[in-house]
Amino acid sequence: MSSSSSPMQSTGRKLKLKSKDDETFEVEEAVAVKSQIFKYMVEDGVSNGPIPLPNVNGKTLARVLQWCQKHADPTITEDELNKYDAGFIDVDQAVLYDLLMAANYLNIEELLKLACMRVADMIKGKSPDEIRRTFNIKNDFTPEEEEEVRKENAWALGP
Amino acid sequence: MKSGRINHDNVHTALTCDDVLCEILLRLPEKSVFRLILVSRKWLHVICSNSFRSSYHSKWRESFHLLGFFVCNFLYLGRPRDGFRRPPWEPALPLLSTCKEGDDLKFSGVLKQLGYFIDSSNGFLLCGRHPMTYYIWSPITRKQYQLPQPQQYYRSLCMAFIVEDSHDDVICYKVIRAKCVCKPVEVNTVSIETFSSKTGAWKQSTLTCSSSFALCPRSVATVIGGVVYWFSVHKHLAIYDPYLGVRRLSLIKLPAGELSFDYEESVLGESSDGLLQYGQSSKLGIEIWVLEKEQSGYSSMYKSDTHWEKRWNLRYTLNFREMWKKNPTFTDRFSESQILSFLPRNSESVFIRSGSNIFLYQLESKRLDVVRYHGRGSSISWDSSKVVPYFRPSWPRSSLCQCINSMT
């Protein structure tokens, strides 16, 4: 799924990107520079062949580029953008983490913020045990250690 | 797209990446973050780390929790040879504890070894016996450290205690002793001696001011952002910035009150927005001012002090009669009230004392809450003592982490 068929005015050049599973994408510079990494590459005048992105798979990259495109659109209103973001991030955990890692790796601040907020919302209000279950984290405290942590921070862990 | 099925690898990767975990935690309120130390060892380490704590406090306001009130009786501290002696049953460092953590501190016996209370900062205690014996006690290592003996003998002095914000694991601090003149003479200079934890030694220097002044003896400075504010006679404040590298003091006049001519208590503190706040109380009520920040930088600080009068901004006036009216449950018993203290980095509340009762007053809602403390039975001569709240920065810590700060 490539994003080369853009309804926007194509004024600038295009960047070629290659995902970890060898999918190639063509994207407008104006859209790609949402990522700080591409921004520097464009400024430094690099990027002849397709840029390899060994940390992002095709499916995720497609999504991310879609997000960038929406956010690079000058005609879209803030309201529409917020609505879009709300829908965009309403995905299951697997996709969410892929987006999170991709946004971190590609240094896309706004997208990282969006994804982090979503995870934060999932954490809020949950007990440590619930969090471990939601995120599949192992409890590596011994009962003695856990007791020690509780004791030392009783004031913080209050009701 | 297979919805609902978690790819277990992904879950681990995203949340085991420290950067990403920090990014997520930064978006949660404190109470939520604190609870997460129990999720796993990694989460405990990340949250307790100094780097995360710094990042967090650059986004969210730092909070403190109250352990109790320290009492410092002036009659004993630096007493003349024929003055009052503290009776042996009376503790030198009484703590009116307000919670279990305070009780634990009190019963740990630590306080018995420290002499008299002088000041606290960021949870650290400065205690001792004038003019030569001083201790620093750290809430992190829970150990005391005796400062080397000062070189300068000051018969009458005032002090300052500065604990620097640490971005790494080492806590740095400074202790300043400043000589106070006994005669009613004002001069342009003051001899001070500064101990720095970095050098481990005292260093004498002389500060100069463009006008004459005299620092108030037996007082302790209020320190905000590393800048020292001492009370000076005739209702002035002496300001010294040890980090500027310039041995100068500047003097500003404290604002005149509008409620009364007769003020009994004056206290200094830090506002929520990092400014100096000044509170004074009389029989009628309390007035709170804030010193608005200088626009043009430090150079104008050293000009004559007439500029400064305009810069005090009166933020609150509190009339005691109205206060008691709005909080009728307490009215019948109390007449004399006074401001006791500000809270750290807080413009929203103040501590008020009435008799042996301590209250927390919220300036906006005008609500008064009793602060319950242990030690009511003990005899405190309130009028000759300074009663100071002891706050600790609220942040989780664990001996499981190698985050134990060392003291140089």
C-alpha cells in the first residue's frame, strides 16, 4: 500500500522509503519531514536511493505515513485533526505498540505524544496487578522485596 | 488486521524501552506514577531515577509532604553563659509530628544526636550548637554528617542553608554563617563564612552593600533558587546570590502593611511560581506580598533600593475576624492568631497558629483545617520559639535501586 497517489498539490520532491519487510513507499518531502529524521536528511541533501528503515514494518509505516499526510495537509481544521487522531489511535495493543515504537524511532513528536497519551490512559486508574495483566508484564519482585518497597513509600502508596 | 490479539513480543519491546516508558509516565499525574513502582523492578528503577524525576518536575509541579514541626527555642540556642539552661527532660530538637513518617523519625533517636534545629531544605536538616558545632542530616542516607569546625568565631550570627537541586546522584549543599553586629551600628559590609559540600571546607569572605545594614541575629535565611534572603533591621531584606560570583548584598525595604502599624510575625517563603513571598501578621490579620521578578536582569539589583518599593505586589489580605466567622467550628476558643509559616513552593495556603493550635488556611476557599500533631502535652514556649514545618520532597525511593545519593 503506497501513498504515492496523493490528492494534494505535489510541489516538492518525493522520498523513497523501504520498510523492514521490503515494502517501498514514495512520499512527498513535505509529508515526510514530520519525522525529524527525514527532516535532517532532506536538509543535509541525502536520500538518493530508498531509505532503509529496518525497525519499521510495512503495515506500520503505511499507517504512519497516512498520519503524516493528514497532519501535513494545510486545509484541514484543528477540529477535524483531533477527530482524526482520536480515531487513528483507537487501535488494539499490538498496532498501538508498533506505532509507538515507529514514532519513537522516526522521531515524530506529535505522533509519539498521541500514542503515549493513549497508553497513559490505559494505565490510569489501574492497580499494578491490573497493569501487569493488561501489558503482559511479569512481576519480578519477591514478596519480601515488594513489602520493602511498600514500607519505604507508604506515604506515596496511600489510598 | 487481527484485532484483540496481543503480539507478546511487541508488548515487551515498547514498554521495556526506557525512553518510551518515560514518555508515557510523563503524562500521568503524580499519584498514578507513584503507584506504578510496584509493577516491576524496571518500572521501580525508571521511576526512582533522578533523570526521570528531573524530567517529570520540568513538566509537573514538585510536591512535598509534611512530617511535622520542629521547635527551636531561642532561649537555649546560643544562650549567654548566665542564660537559661535547657532542662534535661526537654528534648533539644523537639518534633511535633503530624504523620507516621514523622513519628518514625522522632522515635528513631536520630534527633537526639543533632543538637538544636537550625533549618531544613529539601528534606535535609541543618542542626547543631552555635557557634562551632553543626550537623547535616540526610533523609536519603539517614545519616548525619558533622561539618568541620568553622574558622571564624561569630558571637552573634545568622545562617543560610542551600541544598542544590541535583540532576545526578550527588547532593550538593552550602551552609553560610553571617556575622551579626551586637551594637546598634549599621555598616556596609558583613563577614560571612561559607561551607561547601564540594570543597568540604569553610571559606571566609566579606560582602559589601551600597547602603548600610545590619542582619537580624539568630535568624535563618529563606533560600529561593539558590538566592539567599536575610531579614535585616528596620524592616529590610538583604539579598545575596552566592552563585553570581560577586560578593555583594543588595537591600530592599519590606512593604508597609495596610492592616495595622503593629506587626508581630514576619515570614518568608517561595510562591508556586518561584517568587519570594512575604507574609506579616498583626492582631487583625495577615498580608501576603510577592516580590515581582526584575525584568532587566541582575545589574539593576545593585542600584539604590528606592526602585524596589514598587515591585512588591500585595496578593492577599486576610482578616482574622472574618476567618473565624467563616470557620465557626473553631471560633469560641481562640483570640490571638498569627501567621506561622508558608508551605514550600506554594502560594495557595499558609500555616496559622492560634495558641497551641496549628491550622492550615487555604487562601482561595478561605477554609481552615486543624493540623493534628503529637506532642501537644509537651511544654513549648511558643513566644520564645520558632516553630517550623518540616517537609520532604515527595518522590518514591527504594533501597532496591542503586539510586542512593551519596554525600560528599
